[in-house]
Amino acid sequence: MKKRNQRGIVQLIVLILIAILALSYFGIDLEQAFSKPLLAKNLSFTWNKTVEIWNNYIYGPISGILGKDDSPESESGNADGITNE
């Protein structure tokens, strides 16, 4: 079973490398693209919404079904409330 999971990780790494090569071929400078304030703002917004959806619509209902306590930090909408127990 581990071979299948490892194969998926290797495929993901290869896909990322191919994407970087394709961007380089078309002359797209990643450093310049990621240094723009608008991109940083959009990535921040997207990450905050992802965390909100995870906490409110995925983790919350599943933890309620499984009977696990929600930590007060996770209700605030940030990812810092996730602990390894």
C-alpha cells in the first residue's frame, strides 16, 4: 500500500516540475509574479476562506458526528487551533 501513496507523491512532484518548466518556457518570472501586492492579497484571502470552510463546514460537522471536542482556537477561524493529540 505504501508504494501506491509514494507513487502519487512522486507524480505530484513531477507535475510541479513540469509546470515550472512550462512557465519558464513561456518567460514567466515566478519571483516577480509572487512579489506583487495584489497577488499576496488574493492568496491571503483565498487561504482565509479555505480555513473558514474547513473549520465551519468540514472539520466542525465531522468532529460533531465523531463526538470530538472543538478547541476554542479553531472556532476563531485560524489554523493555529489545530493540535496533534
